[in-house]
Amino acid sequence: MTMFLITFAVMLIVIAIMAIGVIFGRRAIKGSCGGGMSKAECVCVEKCDKRKKMEAEASSGVVG
């Protein structure tokens, strides 16, 4: 049980440090882009057309 508690505490500390890094770094967390060899940028600066349309429908109250 002691080993579990130590491991749990270490993981919490690591997660907290990563969260602080993201908060102060002001950069979005990036995925691996599917693990491909290309250097594609995964974080969009502008929302795609489908997302804009979905948000416009949601704000206007249209369902479906």
C-alpha cells in the first residue's frame, strides 16, 4: 500500500508541474498528429468552417 501511495503522489506532482507549465507557457497542448513523419501543425489558429457553422446554429437556437 505504501508503494501505491508513493506512486500516486509522484504522479500528482508530475501532473501539477505540467499544468503549471501550460498555464505559464500560454501555448496549447499539442497532440502527436497521428505519429506521422510530417511536421504538420496540429493546433489551429482559426476555427474551421464546420465548427463556425455549428457554433452559429447553436447560438441562434436552431436544433438539428
